[in-house]
Amino acid sequence: LREEWGVSGWTLLQFLGDAVLVPAGAPHQVQSLTSTISVEQRFLSPENITHLRDHGTHLPRAAHQLRAQVDAMILSAVQEALEVLQGCK
């Protein structure tokens, strides 16, 4: 990859209690040297909601799941705002 595309790899040692954030779209590979538990959390930033909405039909399944989560977050925020406004009467 380095010779053809100029892509070089990095080695990162992760210790107990360390968290590693991999940017969205960044290819990565993991080699576990000991028994481990891996936890993955997908995150959709507010800045990307418009992109997700505008290109929803061309996105993979995981993106559609994120879109459903965004819809649920918006609905929850609207409901909470309405409750606050109704309480101000």
C-alpha cells in the first residue's frame, strides 16, 4: 500500500483502561495480544444529520439505523420542548 498509494500504517499499543477513537471512514485492523472485550459505539454528529437526510437512500444499512436513531432523538427533543412550554402556562 505504501508503494502504490502512499498509505502507511501505525501501531498503537492499548493498555487497560485506554480508549481508542477511530475516525469515521478510517480503515483499521486490530490484533489482540490477550483476551479482550471490544465495545463499539457508532456516533453521528449533528453536523452530519443533513448529509444523512439528503443521501439516505444511498447509504448502507448501518447508516439507516443511525438515521432511525436521529429521528428518535429529534422526536424526543420536540416532546421535551413541548412539555417545558406547557409547564410555562
